[in-house]
Amino acid sequence: MRKLILITGVMLFSLNILLAQREMRQRIPLIGSQAPAFKAPSTNGSVSFPDDFGKDWKILFAHPRDFTPVCSSEILELAYRQTEFKELGTHIIVISVDRLASHRSWKADLEDVSFKGRSRVKIDFPLVVDSSSVISYSYGMVDPQAMNHQSIRGVFFIDPENKIRAFQFYPNEVGRSTDEIVRLLKALQTQYSHQNTVIPANWQPGDDVMVPILTKEDKEELKSSESKIHFINWYMIFRKLK
């Protein structure tokens, strides 16, 4: 009996060491770095990321658990904006540590919900299985305080070159703003498609952007009465895109 207890204790101790080492290796990928690749099952079949999504923009959307209140509201809000994301050339990929059977059951249940007085909505984007937490660890999204190694509320914005352009982390108790996700995506896409451009605070689509450095062409344009460039001072220069 003592031998069995000793063996069990050693095994638990070894497991805790392995888990601790795994957490120490957890690292959030830096902005500008390549997005970690992965292959996993999902509600839409097997997913090979990023290969399956080509040269489009991609948003990885991690949530802690299926069948939880905040997560359910977030998934439904994303589903109601699916057409908008498609028009923006962007794929949504949802990740959590629950198993495929749970994902399928939760998805079916959500598709039967009329949320905030709106009609029922079909969820087209995949709910990816990360039951081993491998994906969550590769993106630095495992909650070290959670006993079951569930992920935090993480969002990663990934450009057509599969580079991470931005990320957001939220606590489990607070849901994410879909409006801000869309705004940030549009801001990133605007900056990506316009050289010598940065995006000012509280920018909304259609607002002027900022110019970090005046090029030779910009200086020539300033001589024109129809110039789209205007100044507040020498270090705050704006340009109209339309």
C-alpha cells in the first residue's frame, strides 16, 4: 500500500513539474511575427491553419468554455456579423479546449436561439477543438489560474502574409466588443493597403489617416490647392483617403 502511495505521489509530482514547465514555455507571439500553424478537428471538418484560408485576413477567437453565458453571447454576436466579415475578406476561426461533441452540441443549441430579438442565425465559421491546449499554448492564451488549462478570451488579427498584426486579451468575466473587433480590423486593413499611413486614436472608417513622414511626393502635393494633406503641426499630419 505504501509503495502504491509513493508511486502515485511521484507521478503527481512529475505531472506538476511538466505542467509548470509547459506554462513557463508559454509565450505570446509578437506583433509582426508569423502566426503559429496548427491542424485540428472542428465543426466544419479538419482545419489546417493558415493554409486553408489562403491570402485572406484571419481572426483567431479563443474562448474559455462551451455552454457558458459570456462565450455564448460572443459567438452569437460574431455570427450576426458573418456577412460583414466575409465582405472584408476575413475568416473567423473560434478555438476552445472543449471536445468536438461539445462544440457540435453547443453550436446546434446556439443556432436555435433568438438573441436580443433577432432571428436565429446559422454559424458558418469553425469551432476548433483544442482539448490538448496545444494551440492555446502556442498563442500564449492558457489561463495559468484555471485548473483545467482553459484559454482566456484572446483575439488575434492575422494579415494575408500570416503575420500577427494585433491581439486583444480579455478577462473571463468580460465579453468582447464585436464593434471594436470590426473597427480594429478595418483600421489594420486600411494601414496595410496604404503606404506611409498610420491610424489616429478613435479612428472610424472614412476618417482621415495620419502621415508619419512627408515624402517628396507629399511635399509636391502640398503645393496644390486640392491637396488631401493638412496639418495640425509639424508632427501631426493628416491625409484624406477619399
